[in-house]
Amino acid sequence: MRWPPIPISAARTTSGRWQWRAGLKAAPRRAGSRGGPTTSRRADLHRYKGEPYAVAADVYSQPPHVGRVGWTWYTGAAGWLYRAGLESILGFRKLGSALCINPCIPREWKRFETTYRHGGSLYRIRVENPNGVCRGVSRVSLDGSLLSGGALLPLSDGGSEHCVEGVLG
């Protein structure tokens, strides 16, 4: 299993595809006896015996527990994996009272969507990738109005629902 900061570093230095693949290898439900995507089969899931949302510190290699995991709640790595996905791949980072949107995704991704709650407000965020690029936000709009600060989205806690649209390219 790769340590979760690898995809974080990759987002700063390489293409989105490499970084996405590194993140997949670190994902808990994909880590198996050989550190690859082996838990997609039912038998492997029963052998793994780990929570799909927790990162294991140990994958046993000795019989009779080959492929079984341990120490899933003691590593702190799940937080790093969450940050790798949210901040480095999808590119969402809270900066004071604003949200920065700066993804690093595989070229094949045409779009992605997420929701973000800030206090009582809900932000429905959709990022389009019409030119098939890995990074580079060309515009961001909030409730139909183009933002002048590039990808910096001002946050409010007014209890409203907002529509955010970003475009890469």
C-alpha cells in the first residue's frame, strides 16, 4: 500500500492520471494481500476483514491470515487519504472564508460533482473538463455570476443553497 501523501505530492508535480492511480492504490477497500486491487471479489472481502473506509497499518502475509488487515483505526492515514482525494485530486481547499477550487484529475474525466456544506449553506459544485486537461481552472461561477478571483469562491453561512460551476482548460 502506498502512503497517502504520495497522491498529494503527485498533484503538485505530475499529471492527474498518475496521481489518481497512486490514490487508488492507497484506497483501503482496494488494498489486499498483494497491495493491489484484489478485494473486488467476495472471497477477498471476507479475507480482508477491514472496514472499507479505514486505512490498515498492517496486511498479514503469514498463514492462516494472508491478506487480512489489522490496526485499521490507529494509523491516522485515513485522514491523509481523505485530504488526498478532496484537496489534491478534486482540488477543494478551504482558505479562511473562501474555498479554492484547483483540481488535478485524469484527462479522461469529463466532469465531476460534489456538495459542500459550510455552516447552514449548501454548495452544489460541478466542474467540467471539456478540453480533457489534467489541471488549470479557466473560470468559476457562483449562482450564475462569474467570479473575478479565479477559482477562489467566497463562502457564506446564510443557510442558502448555491450552485457553483467550474471549467478546466
